[in-house]
Amino acid sequence: MKTLLILFLSVQTLLIRAADTVHVVTHNRQTVVTNPAKGFNLYKAWGRFPSAKEPIRQIKLHVTFGCPDTMRCADWSITLDFEIIKGKAAMESISIHKIYDGAFRYGDSSRSIETDLKPIIFTAHAEAQLARLRIVQTGHGMDKPDGCGEFCNKYRELWFDDKLINRKSIWKECGENPLYPQAGTWVFDRAGWCPGYLMQPDLYDLNVRPGQQHKIDVNMEPYKASTPSAEEVISAYLIQYKRPAAQYDVRIDNVIAPSSKDDYRRFNPSIIQPKILVRNLGKATITAMDIRYGTMGFSKKRFQWKGTLASGTVDTVALPGTIDSKEGLNEFEVEIMRVNGKKDVYAPDNKTAVPFKAAPGHDSTLVVYLLTNNQPAQNGYMLRNSDGDVIKKRDSGSLDANTVYRDTIVLAKGRYRFTINDTAGNGLEFCANARGGRGKLRLLNGKGEMIKDFESDFGSFVQYDFEVGAGTNTVAPQPSYGLYPTRTNDKTTFDFFANTPQDVVVQIVTDPGEKVVEEHRYAQLKEALFTYDLSRFPKGRFYFKAIINGEEEFKKRIRLKE
């Protein structure tokens, strides 16, 4: 798909007011289609924002993507919602200047990237106490010899007033992507980005002298390609601020667990050790925080955090204990009561409440069913209780290839966390790792019925929390379907598991048209692996369907390649 660029200028605007928060929706389910001749398209809209004289504490942009109902999924319906929170700013901004904004050639011996990344000289405002450099950078292209800029790990240096203040690898590990599984090469690590993963900017706070000149210089690791194609896409802005308004001012940025946010789906549903993101917006370094937390309707817990949180930084705070819940939807509340033993100057963003779903409940007997792939040394699993004690584990390197392991575990009443890891970051299956084969992980109950089926294409790890003996939210047994590989030049294998015998019809149909080219019928099928040779069909796309008791329950696209 071509790169999609949307220009959002500040027509009709929806305003939703609640307390001191204003929502400005500039694009409401706007269908956007890329112009293939240009590689982008522009969609302009006006939004009526608060007056510049109104104090603004924080602005969040919520972007919602969806596939149009009547179009291909290369086009999108997009909603843009600016959440504007009124209140005294933690730091008053004075000016903003663009430093870099473009796609810069990298590795081309005829034109060094440093030709474009020229040093920037700026004069600090008379009232400025701080300048914050905000950089977003990604690498693109695939040259020789290093696969730059998308698949090479190169460093970037930041110099301020001729002093090196930071060296950073422009690299991101994609096996922990919250959006999984995906089609394509989503688990491959990349230069600063991953498919479908929200990027975070790099922020650098620079101490400036009011009225004085300063120099910023960004340099890339020296590199020459034999077939130059690489580009470094860099957007950098310099914002000057007055000093922080308060000595003590912290903000809860997010609740990681428990949470219903897609960003944190790898860590949820969660039942052990809540986690929050805390940002220090004040002048002073934070060394202690008194935190109160818990699920609405249950007793609250208190925790005295100790550590080091410097001004302008953000960190993850793990809160001890378990997470209470009732069946279905719950609400988790957290509040920072005191900071360094003092009262926070701005209390509204010291507390938050987030919805979350209760973790599943299981019977006391648990069967871990693990079918290894061709590369079992990469995998291992661990089951721990809420105290962190290991109940059962199989270490990486202890497993044999293409082997079924069934571990039966009898558990006491309590809360548990199950994790499986892959040291290569490509799960038990990955479409671009055919030599790895396909493994499978399931959790069964004492009757041999499946209660949890894990995606084999999971990347680096899976975390699964559950409760035993609660008597609520018990998971019902479920069937399982799998197909591998979906990109093949001859064979594909269908993996079927049901808790009770089912009448199954398998169809292979054309795409488009859905004309049936092959059909198989299986009576009272409970568990099986079937391999189908598709080499006699023309190369192209097909659909694989599984129809259970007359209902289509599974459908997946197959690509027959040369």
C-alpha cells in the first residue's frame, strides 16, 4: 500500500463538553483513498478550537482507523478527535521552530546525509529556561550491503553546543507489537518503526541561556551503500519553554494493566501487579510517591514508591499485589496522593479510572498442550502464582522438535500468570520462516476440553493471566482452527480441534468468485491434522473454508506462488 498522508488543518466540527474537557472532531468517519499517482492524498477540514487565551493543560489526539464497508481495506474510514483538557500548563511554551522535516538520502557516496542535516543555530528567547528537541525518525529502503534504511541498525548522534549528549540506535524490536498477528513481515525488527505500532518521539531537554546562541547538530553513523536506496525520514522541532510552573507536579499518563486499550493487549487481561506510566512535569526530581489504587467496589491498597524520576521524564511504576474484579467489565482506580511527602500542585491529573475486563476463570486441573516446531530451542514456558513462585516451567533449549508435550497441573485456589517466549521473536509460526515449521499451544481442562487456544504467530511472547476457584467468569470450552502455510507452492495443513465430535466440510474456493475447486467431508471429527496438495491449481489466490454443522466457522486466504 502506498504511503498515506493526510493534512489536518485547524467545515463542520462536533464539540462535546464535559467538565474542563473539550472534544473537537474534525474528521468523522472520513473515507480516505490514496492517490496512486502521487502516493498520498490531502483531506482538509476546519476545527473550532478554544481561544489562545484559554489555559490548556494537555491535548491528546485520538485517531480511529477502520476499513470501509464497501471498499477494499487499502482504503480507510478515519476519525480524528482532539481531546483538549483545560487548566494551567505545566510549562508555558514560548516558541516552536521546525528543525528538519523530510526524507534524506542515506548511504549515497555522491551526497552525504550530513549535507541535509546541517547544524542549526538558534537564539534562546529572553524568557526561555528550557528548549525541548522533539525527533521522530524512521528508516526506509533496502540496499546492499546492509539492508538500509529499513533493516539496518545504525546510530544517530545528537550534539549540543559541540558536545555529544546522546547516541541512539535507530532500531525497534517488532516481536512485541501489540497488533498481532498480522500478514506479511510484521515481526522483522526495523529502523525505528514496526507495522501498525504507534511510534513515540525522542525528547531531549536542552539547558539554554536566555538571549544566547546555541547549536544543534544531528549526525548519522557513517555508511556507504553499493546500491543506494536508503532514506531516513526525520521530523524534528524545537520548542522553547519557560521554567516548569511547580516544584512538584506529576501526571499519570496511562494505566498499562489492567486495561482494555489495544496498545496494552499483550499484558491484558491482567490479574497480577498493576502497572502505570507516571510523568514528572515539575522542577524537582521525584524520589517518593504515595499511591492509592484498586478496583471500584473493592478495598483500596496503598504503596510507597521510592526511586528516581527526573524532571521531564516518564517511567513505568509496578504496583504490588493482585487485581480484584467481578465478572465482566470493571473499573480500576489509581491516585498519587503525595509526591516527596508534599502535595502536588495540580491534583486533577494525579488520578484516573480505566475500564477493564476480568481475567478468565479456570478449574483447578490445567493441561498445557505444546506442539513444538522445527526450532524448539527458541521456546519455553512458565506458570507462576501471584507471589511469583514458579509452579511449572519448560526452559528454552529443553524441548525436542516436532514433539507434543502434555503437562497436567493441579492448582490451588488463587491467581496465576502463564507466559510462553520465543527468543527469535517469531513465535511458533511465521509466514517468512518456512524452515521453522509450525507449533501449537493450547490450554485444556481436566476433561481434555480446550479452554484457551493461542495464536501460533505471536512474535516474542504471550502473557495469559487467569484465576482458579473464584466461581465466576469461567471460560467455556472452545474449538480451534489453524492453517499453515498460507503462502505455498504446493501443500498446506489444516489443524482442527473440537471438544465434541463435529461434522466438518472443507472447501477450497477461488478468489475472487468463490467457486469451489475442491471439497472434503469429515463426519464426527474431533481432532485431526489434514494436509492438502494444491500444486495442480493455477498460481494465485484462493480461500480455505471450514464449515461446521452447516455454519462457516473458519475462512483464510491462501496464496499459491511460483
